[in-house]
Amino acid sequence: MKRWIQRILAGALCLALAGCGGPRLEEYPRVEPEQKETAPQALTIDLPRDSDQLTVDAVNQLSAAVLELSGGAVTLSPIFSDRPAIALREGSTHMALLTNRDILEAEPALSFIDWPFFWDSPEQYLTVMGAEEGLVRGSGDLAAALGGQVAGVWYGGRVSLLCRAAFYEEVAFAGSVFGGLEGRGGTGYFTDIGEDLQARETLEREPEELLPLLDQREVKYLEYPLLSLDAEGLPQSLKYLEDTAHRVQGHWLAISDQVEPETAALLQAAAAYVPQSALTARLQAEEAMLAELEAQGIRVRKLDYYSLHRAAREHFRRNREALGCTQRVWEELGVFLGF
């Protein structure tokens, strides 16, 4: 009896809703949520005017990734300028590709990114420097000075030693005059690595000013970016190349603070596609350069340079405060480098 009464009441309720202005579901068709589309944008990335083809190729790959991830809505065009860092700081570009030198000028406390004989390999360097919340990308002082956030780092090549005479690690620079790259971090290492290893004097010059010093016999050894060499226009006095890879050059990808957060996230995602291919392409080009130099009669040697790496760790430990490296940063570097 009770169940019969419940059915009568339920039916009456349905009739009341149908005839007394209740909601008519047929008048409210299901509407699929609208997918959010990326607004069309034309973005720019400033890179150094003297960028080589490998750098241009990497930027083109980045541009292709941006176009694909945005469904064709966002374009990224390269602009070659004298000072990409200034363009970024002034907000006249959406992205910039910066050098180690640009980073050091913006935040001198990050001098460790350019210390000679400090890093074991390019892969180690990229792992530590590319960490999202790491020592560089997590630096608020750097971001404030740049006017933008570092989104990642690409391998920009290695620096080698060019020699007029044979190089012996046991005595290293022993009383000779050394040619160092101007504006690089930790160049004082070469004249402060121990009585039996240190150079008598370091002459710091821009790369184009260093090479003539070999033929002029003003220096016995000098450091030089490997891929900046012209195998057809080498100094006559160049006899040996020590493939030390003692400095790693970084190409730092920075996104302007003026870029909207959603667009910045898109650029960040696109940037993740590039580092490995940029590394592979440049390593292959460096091996080809070494082979070409050997064909020109230059003796190419590659050792482990253990003594120089050990001396570098000790030198930078002693001088880290003068170089702006705090105890906290030193300890964090030690976790990665095993000291």
C-alpha cells in the first residue's frame, strides 16, 4: 500500500513540473566547453650580430617549435643586434640569446659560469646551469638585472689552448706569458695556480686581438674559442692545440618580463626542444674543426688535465669571496661537482 502511494506522488510531481513552468531540458542543449585558442602574435628574439650558423640553426628550431605549439598563431623572428642584453632590458625584444659575458655583466656573483678548468664536461655544465630553480635560472638578482627570466642554456662551444711550443701539464704555464680572453670569469687563475704551474703574466684581450700575439712572440699560450678559428688563416707560429675544453660557453635564452605569462609558458615549452640538438650539432662541428686543424699540420692533443682541474678547485676555493661566490653557492656547486 505504501509503495503504491509513493508511485502516485512521484507521477503527480512529474505532471506538476511539466505543466507549471518547470525547467524544460530540451530548451537547454548541451554545449561543449570552448577550447581556448592562442592569440596571433609576432615575437622577436635578439641574438648577437656575429652569431654563427649553428646558433642561427638553433634559433630557427626554436621558432619552428613555437609555431607548432601555438597552432601557427605565434611567430618568432630573429633580429641580429650588437647588444641583445640591452634590447631585453629596455623591453624592445621579447626574447634574447645572451653570452656568458652578458650574464656576468648583469650579475658578477655568477662568475662561476665561466671559471676555467672548473667543469668536467659540457654535459655537466648544461645540467647544473640549466636547472630550472638552480643557481642561475633561480637567481632573482639576475632576473631583475636582465629585465627577463632565463629560460634555459644551450651549448655555445668550448675554449682550447693554442700553443707556440709543446705544452706539458706537469709544468703548465710555468713562468710564461699567457693570453687570456678579456671579460671572462676567473682569468686570474692562470697567474695564481701554484709556483710550478702559474703564468708569469696574463695579457687579457678580445679574441681577434689575441691571435697576432702568437706570431709576435708576446705570448706562449693563449685561450681561444675552438669554432672561432679559421683553419685557412692560422698564425704561422701555432704548432699545438690542447683540446682542454677548459671553459664552456653558454648561450642563455632569456624571456622579457614584458611577455604575457601564457606566452612565456609557450616559449618556455618550445625552448625545451632545442638544447640536445644544439649540443649534438656543435660537438660534431668541433670534431670536424679538430680534424681540419690536424690536416693543416697542427698537433692536436686531448688529455684529462687532472692537475689543472685540481688546481682550479683550490684556486677558486681560496678566492671565491673576492669573486662574489658565497659559501652557500660554493657548497651547492660542491654537491654537483663532488668536492
